[in-house]
Amino acid sequence: MGIGYGIYKKSEMMHEAKLKLISEINLYKQNEINSEKDLIALQYKLLKAQINPHFIFNTLSYLYTSTHKLNSNVSDSIYLLTTILRHTLANDSSFSKLSEELNYIKDYIEINKLRNPNIFITLDIELNSSEDILIPKLLLATLIENIYKHGDISIPDASHISIKLENDRLIYLSENPIKADIGKELQSSKLGSTYIASALERNYNKYIFKSEAIKGKYFIQLEFSDHDKLFDN
């Protein structure tokens, strides 16, 4: 469990770093770079963010092979983590297929179950369309990761996620108890919310994104339609 957990935490840090970098790049795009110093600073951040996917996947493959016969939980965690990272690092596109995002979410939930079987969260997916629409990359994944970070998911039957696709309209609803003390984790939550709001604002002319805390529970509603995109991808 130690190896799998350590690799998992590293992937979380990589995900947060990527969101932060995306937000900063979007800020630079909205406000023209004012000086050569700003340009150099951005180039340096991009350089630091570069990761060699082949090295990562080769290492994970080696760890999977080495642990497969010794500890199935660890090897399963490594396999799931590999699929998660492939989605995150696959390409530089800002959009991904809904099916890929849903597979990411399923793997994320499964790897957390392997880490800790005493956490409870239900996921309901209903696709009333055969169309595999494109959505902003890691949009839904960020919402779900925030539930794991800031929600009290140790309570049975208290945390629920619903994802529906009706025609071309995606509807995401979630509810979860709030942790008693999340002070140190609020910064990463704000970063995720900033990325979501920015991605919706840049890509859709109409959408719904609401979040509120009521009596110790946190509720999120997200809706948007493929027809409301500002441009084709």
C-alpha cells in the first residue's frame, strides 16, 4: 500500500500543478504579456511543467510487473493510476471525449477504494445518447477530486454523484457532507473551482454552475449543452 499510495499522491500533485499552469496560461492569454521578463517567466514555468510520459509509463509498467505476484492491491492501484495518467498526459488538447472523462472518474473512484475500503461514494451514470460529446478536459474529474479532498466520505450513503447526458446536454449533480476542518485544503479547492469557471466561460455561451453549502452538506449543479459551445473543436 505504501508504494501505491506514494505514487497516487504524486499524481494528485501533478494534477494540481497542471490546473495551476493552465489557469496562469489563460491569464496570460487574456492579458497581453507586458514585457520580456513576463515571457521568460512563463517559459520557465512551462519548462518546469514538462514531464516525459514515456519515462513515467515505463516506470509504472516496471512497478506493476514487479508487484503483480506479491500484492494484487498494489499492482491494481498501479494499473489504475497508469490509465488515469494516460488521460491526464495524453495530449495538450483542452478537450476530451466524455467517455474518456467517465473512465477517468471510474478509475479514480476505484483506486480510492483500494486505498481505503472505508470510504463511501455512489456514482450514477445515465447516457441517453449514443453521441460521445467533447467536454473541457478534467472538468468533471476536478469536481470529483474535490469531493474526496474536502468531503467527509466516511459516512455510508451520504455522498452521491449523478452524471447524465440527455441528447447533447450534460447534467452533473453531487452532494456530500463537508469535513469538519478543511482550512489547509481550501487553496486547492479554489484552484479547481477557478479552472472549472474559466473553462466554462471560455467555451460556452450558456451554462449552469452552482455550488452551495446547506446544513453541513455541499451541493454542486453543473449543466451545459454541446450546442452552446462558442466554437467547434
